Amino acid sequence: MSGHSKAPARPALAVETELVVAGRDPQRFDGFVNTPIVRGSTVLSPSVADLEGHTGRYSYGRRGNPTVEGLEQALTVLEGGAGVVITPSGLSAVSIALLSVLKAGDHLLMVDTAYQPTRRVCNEHLKRFGIETTYYDPLVGAGIAELIRPNTRAIFLESPGSQSFEMQDIPAIVAAARSRGIVTLMDNTWATPLYFRPHDFGIDVSIQAGTKYISGHSDINIGTISATAPIFQHVKLTHGDLGITVAPEDAFLAARGLRTLAVRLARHQQSALTVAQWLAGRPEVLRVLHPALPDDPGHALWKRDFKGSSGLFSIILKPAPKAAVAAFLDNLALFGLGYSWGGFESLAIPFDCSSYRSATAWAPGGPGVRLHIGLEDTGDLIADLEQGLGHLRAAS
Ligand SMILES: *Cc1c(COP(=O)(O)O)cnc(C)c1O
């Protein structure tokens, strides 16, 4: 199954076209455009010879399913690696990817600005299995070489950084890793492969919380791991041996989200830039943390390596009492207060990285608020933020 079966030989396609055609085979399903939701554990074989010879396309629900397979294939085209496995959440994609490449006695270099629950995987669980983690400054660049030990097996990146949006010098880190045979993994949820393709930059394992932009509708948790050969073999084995499966309904929703990813992301990008620029001019705002803004410290790296930016960024407010920040957020009508992001709706949360970062100090000079800009009209969103900031001022 490689896209439309009615066009077997086709030229290389633009990514927007691949998002529409990849991983679908309508003729296989009586012409229905979308791969149906196939439920099932048992798969029947026509004979003992077929059963024992594994001649069928599928053998058991846990080992492969047409709905999940279609999603894997579409994502493989998008990521450009050797293959993709689907996991039940973004966090499980992180943990399974790490378990695929690490063993007892290994050392892991983890970026200090990683998604916070990723740290618990390292600090609690990898530690239990005799794997040591060192956190590194996201701005380390080629200096990563000084942190590499003889037993360093993997370097994990996330760029821009979770909540605080520092950009990493990805080519410098990959170069240091490759010359020593160290595996690189990246959580690429923010950009998606549409705006940054990790494998094109030499990253071995590309991870996404499909919960965010792939799904795009805040209605599922799902994760994706893409890897290049030969690492993909380890990922596939670990994923299979640990018995990781995804419900076909969730795979269906993720594939449905994928078809519109390019248009949604373009709109998230444009709207987030409009709102970020407006916020940058507000007297209540100390700084906007958004690498696509020209005066952001990470802008040069973002511009060099990324093709676009998405809908998630943060602001640092000028010093204000906690109650005033709460008055701002409590009075927003269009921005929901909630975790996760990547859906059609706008969201806001207060954040403070100071309690858990260990290789860097978090002292931005005021309270942090992370915003996700959804698909609403930007005039409406700005009007909402403006009246919310009025409440901040009134409570300061
Ligand atoms: C949300 C998120 C995850 C985890 O995804 P879940 O589906 O919530 O487990 C991992 N990494 C990043 C960067 C995220 O934003």
C-alpha cells in the first residue's frame, strides 16, 4: 500500500500532496476514501501452512492492523525515515524510543528544556535499569562534546525548548554525536516534520506527540516514533516485544488530522505571529519567547534550520502578583485554561520552570504564561487578551 493504487508510478510529490495521498489505498476498501476502522485481535489463516508460514499480511491484532498501518505509512513518508511505530501517547513514544536504544550501564545526555514528564522517565525509570542521565544546557552547541563520556549512548534533543522556547544548534550536536557513534533522538512535537525534518539533519529517532498537531482536535492521545535504519529495527522490536498497541479509532482520528495538517499549521503559524507581535508591544509584557520573532535569541538558528513556526509560544510578564496573573487568565473568554495544545482552540497556562530544571537557572524576570493560538480570528483573540490584561493591571 503506497498511496493511490490507481497511480502506481508517480513523480516525487510535494509534502502537502503526500499528506493527502500517503498511506491510503481506496481500491483496497471498495473505493472508500478513508482506510476504515478495523477492529480485531484474531486474524484467521486459510490453512496450517499459511498459519505456520506467516504468509498472511496480518497475523494478530497487536502485531499489525490496516488502520494503524495506514497511519504508519503516511507518517513514514512525512518523516523520511525507515519506518514509524505508533504509541498510545506522546510520553510513551518518548519512553519506548529511549528503551529501544539504551541498556544498563549506558549514559544519556538529556536537554534541560525537555518536556517535564520526560525527565521522570529518566530520573525514575531509566535510573532503575542502571542508565544514568546528565541534563545539558540547550544552548550548549558543539560544547556537548565535553559532556560525552565513553559510555554515552544517546543524546536527546527538544527544540525549541518546552515552555521556554530556547533553540538548539542541532547540526553541531548531531556532528558531535555522529563522529562518536552516539544515537540522537529528538522530540519534534512543536514543529512537526512539516517545518523541521529531523532525519534530514542526521537525527536518528524523531518523536512526536501526535496528540498535538497531528490529531489537531484535542480528542486523542497518540505518539509516533520514526527512525532511520538500522535503529528502526530496535524501535520496532522494542515496541512489539513490550506489547504496545493503539486503538484503531485513535489511529483513524490521527490519520484524519494528518490530511489537514498543512493548512492548519500554516494558519496556527500566521495567527501566532500576529498575536505574538501584538503582545511584544504591550506595556505589561517583558518579553515574548517565540523563535520566529526577529529579536528572539534563537531566531538565527530557527531561521537557518526550520521551515516554519507553529502556534505555541510564551510570554514573560513584567513582575506582577500571582493574583494579578490569575485575574488575567481567569478573565480570558476565548483562551481555555488547560494542558496540552495543538488543537483548533486557543489555550493559556501559567508556567514556572525553576522547580525542575537542573542544568540551567530559570529566572526570566517575571511570571511566565504559555499560549497556544488556535484557529479563531486573531482580532477576537487580541481583543480577549486586551481585556484580560486590563484585569491584570487592575489587580496589580
Ligand atoms: C504533550 C507533549 C508530550 C506528551 O504527549 P502526551 O500525548 O500528552 O503523552 C511530549 N512531548 C511534548 C513536547 C509535548 O508537548
